Amino acid sequence: MAIVMSNEKSKKLRVKDMITFEELLEQELKRPGFRKAWEESQPQYQLTRQLINSRIEKEMTQQDLAKKANTTQAVISRVEGMNMNPSLKLMYRLAKALDKELVIEFR
């Protein structure tokens, strides 16, 4: 499998030339601006992962969860895609719809 770069000096990259996500992340975390943004996104990322995993464990679609939480599938999609900052009220409704307890704490 090869990826073709489109620029003046088009060249093919082979799988063996690619780096893993972990390697790229390690490189990028050396940049202070990236590190700060990465660290600031972690709470939302972790909460989103838990939401998606809980929904999948319950074998629910986004539509199923939306209906049970009295919202729309589009809202669930935006929350899961980290394209919105959901209110605590919405997160409470989602937790309840998933038969989960919403716990927020400072450490």
C-alpha cells in the first residue's frame, strides 16, 4: 500500500516509511503549544470515550441514546465527535439514559 503525496515533487511513501500514531504523538508533544492543547483536551476526550464505550456496551445506536435522553442523534454525534461542549445537564441525561452515574471531581 502506498500513499501518493500531491505536490511538485510527488513521491510515494511506503508503509515501511510511515510512523505510528504513538511515534508521531511523542514527537508532537515536544512542541509546547501542541502539548498544552493535548493536555487541555484530555478530560473531554476521556469523557467522550466513556460515553461511546457505554453506548456500545448497551448495544445502543446514537439514535437509541438520543431518544432515551430526549435529544437528537445529531447532538449525540457532535458530543461523540467532540464538536461541542455539552452542558452538565445534557451529560446527566446521557448518563441516566445509559444507566450510569455521572461523577465529576477535582483531583
